[in-house]
Amino acid sequence: GENVEQHPSTLSVQEGDSAVIKCTYSDSASNYFPWYKQELGKRPQLIIDIRSNVGEKKDQRIAVTLNKTAKHFSLHITETQPEDSAVYFCAAMGSISNTGKLIFGQGTTLQVKP
Amino acid sequence: GAVVSQHPSWVICKSGTSVKIECRSLDFQATTMFWYRQFPKQSLMLMATSNEGSKATYEQGVEKDKFLINHASLTLSTLTVTSAHPEDSSFYICSARENIGHYGYTFGSGTRLTVV
């Protein structure tokens, strides 16, 4: 079945440094790749997403890159701040003409040290 | 924007009893909703895809007789955990897309189930 692998599981950076989280997916039909930030006990919050017809997307300090050939995508956070500390999940969605179920990666706990 | 309301936000039940969790799309019609389970410090695991007016599609390893899903209308899907056991204690969360061609997912606020 569909699978999404996410690395690293934990990431600690100094405030102001960059953070990179990587994901690979197995279903070549996947065409939508969102990234979520989740606070403890809360719903996931979409921070950025990318569709398969685009290789890169940026929103202020956050960017996502997609390599469809290699079936991997990455989240880049620049100038990290303590409030960026959270758990981040990547996800991949299969064909939107289907039910389009979203499969999540294992998550990355990001700690930004002041 | 699209809103999905999920109730209850938390529930404690005794072993052997059943618990129903509701997920409502408030300002859009959702022909498809998704149910996830999340154990502490783990990822969201897709349990099933709920289709309005038809049977749910369960992921491999999810017991359909234990986790009953009903999607009787375009705005309401329910998940019933039957004969709950302590190992069913988890965070359950639903999500929906506004329509088949829409990429954005809206998540409910989640339900913390504790079985004692």
C-alpha cells in the first residue's frame, strides 16, 4: 500500500538556523503534498503544500521542494524561532479523482533552542 | 473557510461499552470523510474512508466490526468504537475535503478517548 517515510524523527537547531525535514513516498500517482504542524492534543495545521506540477513553493520562511522522479519532498524552515518548535508531519495524497486519502509520515519533533 | 466540528473533544468510558464520535462539516458538503487514530508521540494513522450513502472503506488491519462508521448525510459522519478496551485509548480525528476536485483538507479538533 501507500507509504510515506519521514526523516529525521527529531531535530534540534539553534534559533536563527535552518531546519530541513525530508519525506519519500511510494505511490507514484500521488500528486498533492501538504505539510502540517501539530501542537500537542490539537488538530494538524497546514503550513504549506505543493502540487505535483510544481517543483518548489515558498511562503516567507517556509519552503517546500518536490522531486517527482525520486519521489521525495522536503520542508525547509529558515531563520527558525522558538515558536517553530512543534511536531511536523508530511503527507501525500493519491489521485484526486479517487477518494484522495491522505497518508502521513511518521513526524518530526523540531526543537528550536533560544 | 471550511469548518469541521468534532464531538466530543474528550470522553472517558468503561471497558466493554461503546462510544460514538461525531464529525460534521459546518459550511460545506463532504461526500468523503476520513478517520484517523493517533497514539501518543506517533503519527496519524488512517483508519477508514467514509463515503456518504455507502459503506466505509477500511485500511488494512482495522477491524470494521469494532470501528463502525456511518456517513448518512453529506455533513455528518460518525465513528463508533464498540466494546472499547484500554488499548483503544487514543486521539481520534476526522478530516474532510470540500469536494473531489478540491485539494484542501479540513480537520476536526479531535477526540481524546480514554477507556478505563
